Amino acid sequence: MQKINTNVSLADQAYESLRQSIVQGELHADEELREENIAKQLGVSRTPLRDALRRLAMDGLVVLRKGKPAKVATFTMEDSLHLIEVRSLLEIHNIVTITPHITEERVQQLRENLFAQKNAIKDEDYESFVELDREFHLLLTEDNPNTKLQELIHQMNSGDYRAFIILSNTLSPSAEVAYGEHHHILEAIENRDTEKAKETMEHHMANIRKRLTQSN
């Protein structure tokens, strides 16, 4: 972990340093985060460290435990399959709804997102790819008039689900394949082909499930 620069918010820096350590595998799933040790390594007091741990808990990357040290989150295969099942139902329904009337502005935003995904893969910047992947799926909800559905899909692409993707070690081998699947989804949307869009999203969700199960 990197030491803290006192010219910037200590809590912000502690959060970012710990987050990077978790994402990069320096801190492992289920590893205890003892405040005294972590604070010493970072060069901060416990107050900004606790703020950072609370933020990481909101991200789904850390589990806070009363009377015990926080620990890096871990997920079971059952957890992952349940998350994928719900996400699939929501996103397949969403794409059927939005494809006939998606705006050209949204299509352009999706194109730009895919271009950025390609560059992130080229640079082996898989953390950025995760963010762009999430953004791609959230952009697909923007033309859906059902705001409750939008909120649910946002939740499914954040918090615990996003943390699971980060901690599952599937990013490097699967990013390029996922990018290709996103490309096919966008192609179907550009053609306003609802049936094809549904088919490509079903394929994408099934492959996410397959990639997760094969990684364990």
C-alpha cells in the first residue's frame, strides 16, 4: 500500500489506497483489515481509516463487523448465480423495451463507450474496463421510462455485484470477449432489431454466468 500524501484528504487517500490493494489482489478475499496495522502502513490515524472502510463497505468490497476487524469481502458461487439470474431478467426485459425507440444520442454514447472499452483492454487497464462495462449497461436504461426498473439495474451493476466481478479474477481473460458481446448488442440496437437485441443480451448474460462458474 502507498503512504498517504498529507496535502490531500486523508480519508480519500486511504480509501483509494485500500481499494487499489483489494482490486489488484494485494489484499485477498476474506483477509482481516486490522485497523492498527493498516493505519501504520498507510501513515494515518484511525479516524480517516474508518471513514475509508465505511466507503469500501458501501462499494461492497469490505465487510464491517461489530467488535471484530473489517475484512475484504468474499462471495460464494451461490451468491454470484443469484445475482446473475436477477440481473439477466432485468436487462433482457429492458433491452426489449428500449430498442424500438432508443435515441441516436444514446447510440452515439454507447459507441463512444465501446471505443473507450477497447482502449482500456489495449492498455490492460481492467479497473477502467469494469467502470466502462457498468456504464454501458446503465446507458441502456436511460431511454426506459420505467424509473424503478432503471434503479434496479443500477443496483445490480453496483455494490455487491460489481465487487464480485472485481474479486472473481475474471477480468483479464474475459474483457475482450465481453467487449465483443457488447459490440453485437449495440449492432442490434442500431438496426432497431428487437429480437436480435434480446438474443444478444441473453447470450451475453449466459456467457457472464459461464465465465464466473469457470473461474472457480
